[in-house]
Amino acid sequence: MTDAQVSGEARRVLSVLRARCADGPARAVPDRTLAVEAGVPRRDVIELARELAAMDVAVLASCGVRGQRGAKGRYIERDPQRVAEYAERLHRRARCIHGRAAEYSDLAARMKQRGMVEPDGQRRLFAEAMA
């Protein structure tokens, strides 16, 4: 992706982060603030961060710094080691979510097999008593 291919929205997000000196987790800009100041929908902020990543600009998310109020949002990271650690945290979270999804898929299959749930989603109250 070249500079010319970066959307104006992504450029505005980057401008807001730079203007607010969001250069670390402690100075992260909340997604809501970022969206308002950049003039983009809040739900688009994540995709715009991905667009900037394709341009080698690491816009990471912070869940906050322990013991501090605020600092939950997005910031620019320049340290490749911290970007790698962030990527690993994302991978771990994805594995956990995938594991939960598999557990619930198995649960749904077991419930269907036992006939505990009608096709319309209603639970049979006496399904086990009738078996």
C-alpha cells in the first residue's frame, strides 16, 4: 500500500494521534474521542488502524495503565518489540475466543442430539424426563 492509497479518514486518525502526542499507553486517545476529532464513525477506528498498519504505522490499543484512570484508547507505537508483544497478546486472545466458540459449538451439538431444544429455539422442559 502506498501513501496515495491511504484513505483520508486514516490520515485524519493519524493526525489526531500525532496532535495529541499519543505516543504510548499512558497517552492513548479513547476511540470515541478519536472518532469525533477525526470525523469518522467510532466502529471504523479499528479498521483505520489496520489501514495505517499496512503503511508501517503501528496504532495499538490500550486497555489502560494499572493504577491510572483513563489512558484507554489508541496510540502510536514505534518500538518493534512492543508491537510484537501486542501481536502476541492478540493471538492469545484469539485462541481463547476460538476455544470458547468450539466449546459452544460442541454444546449446541450435544443439545441437539439430546433433543433439549426445539428447532425454534425453545427449550423442552421435560426432555430428560421423557427419555
